[in-house]
Amino acid sequence: MVAETTVYFIMAISSLISVVATYLAIVEKDLVKAVIYSAIQSAMYALLYYLLMAPDIVLVYLPVAVGLIPGVLLVLIGKTERWEKDAKSG
Amino acid sequence: MLVELLNNYFLMIVLASLLANFVISLYGIFFKPHYIKKVIALTIFSDTMNTFAIYIGYRAWIGGKNPRPPVLTSYPSSEALHEFTLRAVDPLPQALVLTAVVIGLAVVLFLVFLGYVLYMHYRTLDLREIKRLRG
Amino acid sequence: MQRAVEVIVIMSLVLAIALLLLLASEYLLPGESVRLLASFYLYTTYNPSLPNYTVNSPEAVTAIVWDYRGLDTLFETAVFYLALIAGLALARRLYEEGLREDVDLSKSGLSLIVKTVTRLTSPMIIAVGASIALHGHLTPGGGFQGGATIAVAPMILIVVFSTLFLIKHGVTSDRMLVIRSLGLIGIGLTAILALLMGLVIGKFAYVFQNMPKLNSPIGVPATIGNILISGTLWFFNLFEMFAVAAGFVIAFIILMLVKGGEK
């Protein structure tokens, strides 16, 4: 009885932190920080997959979304530009 | 009962936050003008859809015991097999999500190469500038 | 300050929508029984008393990925291969992969502490990735999981040392292309393994067949000696691990070697 509520509580906490990380990743203007926030969101999703009893998906998701995708995006940012300009009108 | 209401509320928080992620990443794909921001929002979007699929495959707690992952851990006598089919989580959404993650990764790799060639041609990755400069 | 206010607003919105969803919660909660197809897969994944339906693998997800729905995985591997080829074709004349002799490799890269730790941990990463891939039919894991884990090690080596370090030690993109092609040929041959065995012996067999079925009594053996290998599943995991890891290494090397833009 207590175990069930604890598992659901940890699921709810990790989902709320992933919403905060997603919002900060979309609104941030420095692209390196946006990639880091997206990696935090992927780590919270990996915890959610573990609690939803899907260990195969955890083993795929952790190297891909926390290691390889931010690595490739950071290399691309290093070769192109880093800051996103303001939204002008028109 | 209060405990049951609390459990249901936590599960509804998970669903509502997945919905919020879906909406925020869709806003990010459409309204943010930088190419790399769009790619980041696309990865968040596809991960949220994968999480919906895995949530559908979850199973409720029967008799106070947690559901198990779909892996047999002992030799399959008929009692062990019966217990396994009574407690294990649905394995089919996990197999489909595996394929979806691989395909999402392949698309992002291709988009990164495309972004690099775009920068070499136009000297900027701001899509409003590219639309103005086009050709 | 303004960011904090926006974050609090979004969190309270999510909590309020969850309270609203609580009214409809009986349609959104997980059920107590799984669907009929899933219970069929769970019942027959390792069941020696049903010799025409079983896969002889205690891991249901790997059995679905490589046996029950094997054609999906074959086409997913083809999609990954096509995306990689498209990416490499876009960058085909923008890099040069020569072996420059005038670069002193002991002075480039990060500091000595990071280099020593990387020298210790990258063989460990490769060993763990190989273990995840080769035990894919017994524990959670499989070919793609192991391949993605192994591909993290060259990325760390490129960042800590340099790309020239990798090329000087023999990890060039041509060799990785050879390994990737060998992995894909291995997957193709394993897919028609039962058919070839049937042609040799003279009995009827299907393409992509793993265990003996109703109309074709021969199949790939499920155990070698006393060790359970679940037929073609172990070979699929092995070749997929090589193909995926080599594909990622090619993409990294070429992405690091293209010329950066001038600001």
C-alpha cells in the first residue's frame, strides 16, 4: 500500500521536473544551455521508463538521448553559431 | 478512499505533464526561428510520444504486488508461467518504441548533417534570414 | 526572476489540469489485464511444452523484436542505413582525412588527468556494451542497446584526445564502413539461415524462421551444449551490435572532420 503510493509519487516528481526542463530548453537563447536542459529532460524520462517497468527502453534511451544526441548537437553548435537572435517582427 | 484518490492523482500528474511537454515542444517547433532549436524540440516531441505508448502498456497493482518487466527469471514450470502472465507488463509497446527510438535517432543524425550544409551555404542558421536570402 | 515566475505558472497549470483529469480517471488508469495478443506473446515466449509456437527465449521483448516481428526490425535497420548514407552524401567533399605528420599528439587534447581516466574507462565501456549485446536473449538488452553503448567510447576519445589520435590508431572511416557492411551481410545471412539449412537437407523451410514450425520441422537449434542461445537471436544481436557501433563511429569522424565555419 505504501510502496504503491511511493512509486507513483516518484513518477509524478520526475514528470514535473521534466516539464520545467522542457520549458527552459525551449525558451533559452544560449543554445549550449538549451542542449543541457534537454539532456536533463531525457534523464528524467529515463527514470520514468524505469518505474514503468520497461528496462529495454532504459538501456536504449540512456546512451542515445543523454550521450549521443547532445554530443552531436554540441559539435554542430561549435561549427556553426551559438546564440539565437531575438524574435523581431516580420 | 483517500489513498486510492492520491494514487490516481499522481498518475494523472504524469499524464498532464506529458500533455504539457507535447504542447510546449510543438510550440517550439513552429515558433522558434533557429534551426537547432527546432531539432531539439523535435527530439523532445518524439520522446513524449514514445512515453505515451509505454504508459499504455502499464499494468495495475494486483493484490498489493507490483507488476514485473516482461522477462522470465526462472525455469518455466506451469505455475511460474501462470504467475508470469498474470503479473508481467505488456511487451508489445516496448518493442515498437525500440524501433521508434532508432528511427528518431537516424532522422536527427541526418538533420544535423543538413544543418551543417545549410550553414556552409547561407552563413546563418536563422530561418527567417534564409527565407529572406533564398537563392 | 521572470523565468522563475513563468516556471511556477507552468507547474501550477500542470497540477490543475491533473486535478481536472481526476474526474475522468476511470478511463485513463492502467488496467488489470493485458490484451489478448500480449498474453499470447507472454505465454509462448519460453514454453518447452508448445514446441511449434515457442521462441525459447526468456526475454519477451527481444523475441518480439527479432522473431515474432522480425521484418519490422529488418526494415528499421535499412532505414538507419539509408539515413546514414544520406548524411554522408551531403558532406562528401567537405573534409579531408589525410594523416598529417606534423601534429604532435602528446600536446593536444585535454589535461593528463582526463587522459588517464579516459584510457582506463573506455575499454570498460566497450566491455559493458558487448555484454549488454550478447546477453540480449536472457536479460534486458540486445543488439541496438549494446551498439549504442559501444559508440559512446569513440565519442569520448575524440573529445579528450583528438580525431587524429583515432585515425592514427587505425580507426578510419573506411575500415568502419567495412565493419558495418560485414554486420549487415551477417544480418542478411542469418535471416535466411533456416532456409539454407532446409535446402541442404532437403526439407521445407521459411525465410526468417527461428524455431521449428508446423509445416517445416527443421529450425535453428535453441541450445548449444547446455547454453541457451535461442536460435537466430544471438547471431542477430551480435551482427546488429557491430553494424550500429560502426555506423555511429563513421558519423562522428566525418562530423568532426568537416571544416568549421568562419565567424
